[in-house]
Amino acid sequence: MQHTKPEYLWRNPGAADGFACGVSLHSHTTHSKENLEFIPQYARKSRFLGKVMDIAEWQYRSRAHREIDFSLAYWTPPLSPRMAIDLETRQIREKLSLPGIVSLTDHDNCEAGLEVDGIASIEWTIPCAPSFFHLGIHNLPRHIARAITGEMNDYTANPQPPRLEELLAGLNDLQDVLVVVNHPLWDEGLVGAANHSHLLETFLQRYGRWIHALELNGLRSQEENDRVLEVALRYDLPAISGGDRHGREPNGNVNLTCACTFAEFVQEVRQEKLSTVLFMPQYREPLRMRQFEVAWDILRYDDERDDARNFWCDRVFYSPEPGITRPISYYFGQTGPKLLLPFLAVMHLLEKPAVRPVLRMALTD
């Protein structure tokens, strides 16, 4: 049986005592292409946002003479790989007085880890009709990381269950690789909570022998993470941390380990099924408040980036046809659709320190 121990730093300030290292898992960098296919589904639930969507689509249609397809749009997070590693290790060092190890997992590519001569990891999209799952694949052998990533992406584009068995079995054979189901109970595909839970059970029954852990996600609710712990117990799997950072707030949880290297940490999880997940103070903030922070990191004028994409419209991209990708500033200018300007002004106002306590009260779960 596994031993998963959740800890909360605000309840136990000495939780990190006796551990050798803190491990930050599952965070995103400028290499991550965050798909925007979900936008219409969420926007149409609001009368106001639905109107915004109608006008934005009309503006695009007037300029491009075609309908906009949100499955072809994506945005990129604000931090470069080096900035992301510095952020995560600084949190572990300053709050836990431990050295930090960071595994960056961008969507469907391993370039972040390779760029900084670090751990080659990826968040792999697994189609599972009518929805999908995300697997965190950590610590790929650097010399074949791109080749393995290519095989995984080929599967994503053309999913065949027997091929998935081959790929997962091959990853399991690599003793220093860790395979994690990220945010396993998040109904990201909007198929309904019951349907998604059924898909997860089916997935684990078929492929669970090659899965090493389930994730307690730093941007999901305590209630959902508690249910993940129950699933992990049923399948005799440890639960490990995954902050899922997309903005400038460091991960909301980390793993504490007695290991000194990532490969040793992998063995601690895979062989001993040991995991101590420490939730950091920011996890205590209202979830919607933290989601607001991420949204503002996406939309605000950002002069801290090292790619000079200061305006949000330069960080959101659209591929109207194969081989052509443009920032949406090409269609709307750097300020974006004019109808969004009042919304952005309100977001900017809510960022002010004097307004923060009111916003926190309004967004308390």
C-alpha cells in the first residue's frame, strides 16, 4: 500500500524539517501552447460574454473574411524556462530552507527542460472520447526526449488504444521516468462530472499498471483533491504534488523528499510509493482569487518578459491555415477588441492593493 501524506504549511510550519529537498512539479513556460478551444463554451454561459464573443467574431470575420476557429488559437504563459526555475526554487529556498528541484511540463513539448539543461518533461494530451486526460511525463532521457515526444504527439493526433499501451509500457521500462495523471478529476472536456469520473475509472483499469501516481493539483479545490486521494487509495497509487502554474505565482504545492536527485525521487514514488505533499500558503487563498491572478498575468501589460511580447494581443496566437501563425494583434491591434477595453480597465483596478481585500471577500469560495 502507498503512503501519501498531505501537509499544510500554515498548519505545520515545521513540515519540511528532516527532508533533503523540495520538488516542484507541473508548471508551464513560454514554450507551452495553451489551447483556447474552451473559450466559446464558457463564454456562451454568460449573456454579456456571449455578446463580447459575437462582436469579436464579427470583427475577425470583417478582417479575415472567414469564421474564427478557437481550436486553432492558443496563448503562451509569461515565464521563460529560466525564470520559471528561478521562481520555483526561490519559493522552496525561502519558505522551506531547502534546495529545490524543478520539473517543467509544457503542453506536448519538452523544450523547456532541454533549453536550460534541466529535466526533460512534458504534459502529454491523451484523447479519451468524448474528453481527454493530461499525463505528466517527467525525466525523459535527454538524448531521446524529442524522439519520444514526437511519438507521443503522433498518438495524440491519431489515437489508437493498443499504441497507447505500447507507449506507456515503454515509458514504464525507463526506470527514472515518472508517469502521473495530472488533475485526474477535473472535467476539463466539459462532459459532466459523472461521465468524466467514469472515463477516469476506465482509463485506470486499462492502463493503471503503467501509471505511477495521481496528482494533487495546486489549482484545484480541496474537495476535488480529497476525492483524488480516495481514487489513489483504491488503485494503490501514491498521490504527488503538481502546482500547474501558468502565471507568476509559484506552485501552490510541492513534494518533500529525502532524495537528493530527481531520479532518486522517482524511485521513492515508483518503488516505495512514498509521497509527502506540502500545500503552500497561497493554496489557502480563495481559488477564484488565484484564478483571477492568473488571468491578469495573461492580460496585463507585461514588461518583465524576455521575449518583448508586452501586450496580451502579442501573446495570443491564431493559425488560420497550416504554416501560418499570427498574434491576434494582427487582426485587432495591440489593444485587442475595443469592447474588451472596459473589462481590462476593471481588471487593472482590481489589481490595486487598496481593492484587494474587497476582491478577496467577493471571491471567497
